[in-house]
Amino acid sequence: MNSKRNRFSFWNQQQKIAPYLFIAPFYILFIVFMGYPLISSLVMSFYEMRGFQSRIFVGISNFIDLFRDPIFWKSLWNTTYFALGTLILQLPIALLLAILLNSKFVKGKNFLRLAFFAPVLVAGVFVAIIFNLIFDQRAGLINNEFILFGKEIGWLSEGKYVMPAVILTGVWQWAGFNMIYFLAGLQGIRQELYEAAAVDGANWWQSFVHITLPSLRPVIAFVVVVSMIGSFQLFDLPYILTNGGEPADAGSTIVMYLYKNGFQFMRLGYAATIGWVLFIIIAIISIVQLKLLGIFREE
Amino acid sequence: MRIPYDVESFPLGKGPMVMLVLFLISCFFIFAPAEEKGESIEFWIFANTHYEEYQARVPIFEAQHPEVNVQLINYGGTMHDKLLTALLSDFGAPDVVEVEITSIGRFLKGAIDEVGFVDLRPRLKNEGWMDKLVVSRFTPWSYRGKIFGIPHDLHPVVLLYRDDLFKAAGVEMTEIETWDDFIAAGKKVSRDLDGDGEIDQYAIVLDNKTESDYFNLLLQRSGGFFDVDGNVVIDSDVAIETLEFFTSLFNEHEIATPVYGTWHGDPSNFAAMQDGKILSVLAPDWYVGILKSQVPQMAGKWKAIGMPAWEVGGRRTTTRGGTMIGITKQCKNPDLAWELLKFAYFDKAGLINRYETTRIIPPLKDAWDAPIYKEPDAYLGGQPLGDLFIELAPDLPPRYQNPYWSEAADLLNDAIFNAVTEKQTPRQALTELAEKVRSIIAKDQERWGEGVIDEFKTE
């Protein structure tokens, strides 16, 4: 009698608890591996390490130092430069490739798709090592095969050419990957729209502007936002390609500077500050982009 | 046996019940401590060549100490970051670890008692090892009177040169004594090969983007970034003069070319050496090892002399790179770990094996008698390279370690590049640099002197 009632109440209880148990693994993992580190890094940004076993409260002075730190600004500019390069160079190339590989007259599409996609399968470190050889001023492939602008360019040895070299490497590695998204978007556009436009006498360019681009808007928004976030988190490629940002921080990025401060200089508080500032920058840029691209618009 | 539970009443039925039981059983096996045979020593390594050496040598140590089980782990380049995290979190650090010379500084930050390595000075002193090693090699691993590691190496630097090409230009390199002699010789060999009006054969290759070669020269003159007491001395006269000299090799004398690629070990650099565009390089012992393995086809073309001196009779070498072995404070059996340290760094058979594969000369003076160091080296056209290194070893300059080395080196790289590319004068570049590093240190000291200190450690 007694045990029966206990069992009954257990049954009752578990009906209520079960749903929470089912979703618990995600939340436990999220709290342990995301929530806790996020909060403690925010706390850390108001402290600075004092050796290995103690830290000292410094208020907002990490943030003040950061805004006065020329290397931070240089890294922020380099990162923005890369992000703009991605936006202006890489994504249009990806779209162009997608349109070409979606058109009827290109042969061997599957092979070409694989070929353009393949670079993303190569780890960033190896890409950087390969492009180090390609960009070398005197022995590199680019300067030896194409003398551009009438002289050898110091891709990795002259400050102003370092980020362009990183951007070009980024194009090689990521354009094919973004092409896949665009390709999927293009294949989702109904063929009837083009046929109707053709009947109305629209030329190729008009169809592209009035059918292809508007139909691709959600895909473009996704690719732009994800690429911007990825661009602002740039680290391994320039770290290897420029040997940690050389020469004179010309190849330094925000995450690289964060890494250096955290792991090489043992300034965990300052590194946490850089991380949070980066988070705020990415959040603002993403929200602005989503607004501009009309993702929040109700249709 | 009766299960004291009604299986049918398990809320989700038999299947999930079985899964749950299997899950719990496997949890037990995962979390139950593995049964270990006697003592275990975890040993972290970052260099592949060292890992290969110890893989062969550890079984010998385990045979000598049957109760010990050594776990070798090679984390490669990320090892220092992992070690930092383990020491910060007070959990998961190895017992024994090798640390690289440019990475040790960050581990020395904060109070000296909080450094994560065991002070080895008492053990080294009691067992008489201090006098048996080259004493200047303890400086990279010492701070505020404590010694946190045993030096792996000496890493003396020599001038490695293309004997064939210097001879062809009528220069006998063995007669070179000072840097002035070298500049005169360099001007004879630095020339335009293809007639396009630009020099493409240079007497020497130097790194203008990082501190490496400038620091070679600075240490040779007993300079440094920090002095023995931790003061910033990079704006001293000797440091400025040395940077002026360094930039003049590129700009005024035009006998030096910037390193191809990112550093001396890049393949593009080796290609330039084979093409005869680079005729010499400041080479530590390990760099000769790299050349031998990466460009074996250049055997017989190289020869080596001591570095040109700053004045007649001056120091003919410097030191570049280095590794230490140390015991972390998380080690439970430091006595046993100490035995492993001595086996890895002081065992003569092991040291000979090391020279065979990597050309690295040990800091243990007793070991230098071994005939292998006097053997002619085919890569250098029969010159006994080990003999040259050992001749230079007692004169190695000290390299003082400092917790701020990483920040300092990062900024020094910029200063050197700015000076060589004539964006700043050497004096401007180094004065500014010294100010920056001094203010970083002053700021920390100011902070640490006052304010709320939050102790992580609760014990």
C-alpha cells in the first residue's frame, strides 16, 4: 500500500521532470563550456594576473589601456581590411563561380565544384605554409611568374602588401566554400521566373538584377554575416603566413593580439578585454548587416 | 539472484533501462583509476627531434628503474600553451617538461615563490653539477637566484660560409678575424650575377624582421635586452651601436640580404643558398643539423669559422636558442623525476647519440672528450665541426632571462624592422622601445603594490 503510493508519486514526478532531463545535456554542456567561461572572462577583463596564483582588480583600466594601444588599433584595422577584402573580393568571386557552375554551358561541373571546394578541406596552417612559398619576394611563384607593376612585390616583407597577400590567400581558401552556399541558393530559384522574364524580353543582366539577386537575398545575408564573423576571428592564416604578424605588426589581427597577450605575455585580463571588445564589434556589425540586408523585415 | 526492482515498471520500458545500466557500468570503467605499475612520470616535449631521441632512450631508463613508467608526450608547438593552462589551473601539468628559451619568460611572472617549477639549485649544488656544466648556460633558466631548469644545450654560433664561392672571389675566410675584415671580404663577393643592375649574390643573410640575428650580435658584445638584475638595457650605447652596425650591413655596405621567407629555416632560403645567392649565415649548432637534413645535396660546399669579432682577440661566438628540462611543482615524486632529468641530460651515451642526429653539443664539459666531436664532418668538407663548437663553448655569453621577454621581443622585432627599413634611426627605435617596455613593467609593479588581490588558491 505504502510502496504503491510511492511508486505512484514517482511516476507523477517523472512526468514533470522528464522533459527537462531530455534537454538537460545541452544546457549542462552549454553552462559548463560556454556560460561559465563567458561570465568568468567578463569578470577577468576587470582583473589582471599577478603571476600564476593571484590576480588583482584593476577596474576598467584594461579597457582604457586597450583604446590607447596602437597595436590593438593596428590589429583592428588589419582585421577590418581583411573583412572588407572578403566582402568586396571573395564573395563576388564566389557568386560568380556559383553562377558559372550553375549555367548550362559549363562542362565537367561536378569536377569543377569539387576542385573549387577542395581548398577549404586543407588545414589553415598548411595553406599558410604553401602561400608562404608562393608569396616569397625573391623565390616565390607569383613574383617569378608574373612581374606585376614592373617590380618584385615584397608580399610578406613590406607592410602594405601583407594584408593583400592574406586576403588573396583567403580567397583561394574560402571562395569555393561560399560558392557552395550560393550554388544551393541558385538551384532553389524557380526556373519559371526566368522563363517569364525572357518572354517579357528581359536580357541576362536584367534577370540577374531582378530575379537572381532578390531570390538569393537570404543566402547572401547568411554568407555575408557568417563570413564577416569568420573574418573578424581571423588567426591561423596570418599567424603562420607572417610569422606572428611580422613585419612590424603589419599582419597582426585582433585574435592574434588576443592570443599573444593571453598565452605569450600572460596578461589574461587584457586578453579577456580584447575578447569582449571583439565580441561587441562583431555583434554590432552583424546586427547592422542583418538590418541592411532586410532579414528582420517581415514579409 | 532476484533484482529488487520491478523492471517492467521502469518508466520508459526495458530498452532504456538496459541502456541506462550499460551507461552506468561504462562510467565506472571510465572514471575508475587505472591500475598503475609503481610510479609514473609524465614527460612533455615540444621538439620532434627530442621526442625521437627520448623514445629510443626511455626504455633504458625504465630498465634501470623497473618500478617506473615514463609517459612521453610530444605536443609540438602548442605544448607551452598547454603547460601555461595547466599551471594556471593548478591541475594537469606533467611531472617533467622541456621548455624553450623564448617561452620560459612568461612562466616567471609574479611572485618568485609562485613560479610553477621546482628550484633545482639545491640539487645541482649538492651533487656537484654546477661546476661540471658551462655556467653561463644557467642564465636563461634562472631568475632571482633560483634555477628552474637544466640546460639542454650550448647552441654556440659560428659563421657558416660557402667555401667554394668565397674562394672563387679570392677570399680566404679562415683569415677573417673581425667584422671589419668580413665587410671588406663581403664587398668582394656581393655582386650582380645576372646583369640587371641589382645585387643578387650577398655575403650574408640576416633576419631583418625578428630579433634573431641582431640579438646574436648584441649577445656577442655581452649586451642584452635585460641585465642580470632585470633592468631594461636595450637603449644602452652598445645596443644602439650594434643596431647601427646591423643596419649598415644592409644599407651602407650592401653585403647583407634579408632572410628569404619568414626565417632562416624556410625552404626558399635553402633554395637561395643552393643558387649561390647567400654565401654565409650565422649558424648555431642546431641550424647545421637542419641544413644537413633539409639540403643534404649541399654537402662539402660549406665550411665554418668562429664569428668575426668586434675587435682583434674578441669573442668569436654567441648563442642562439635553447631548451631546458625542469620539474613542475605538481610532480608528486621529485626525487624520481630528478633521476630522469639526469638520465636525459647527463648520460654520456645519450649525448653522443644526440650529436649524431642533431649536431647539438651538450653543456656537460666531461662529455666533450668523446671522439665523435673530433670526427671530420663530411657536410663541411671534412672539417671537425664539433671541435670548433667545443673550442668556442667556454666563451659563450650569458643570456639573462626575464618575465617580460615575450613582450620585449615582440616590440624589438618592430624596432629592428623599422631601423633596417630606415623608418627610424637605430637610436630612435631603441630609445622608444626601452621606454615602452619600462612603462609596461612600471605599470605592473604599481598595480601589484596596492589594490585588492584575489587569491585563486584556497588551500
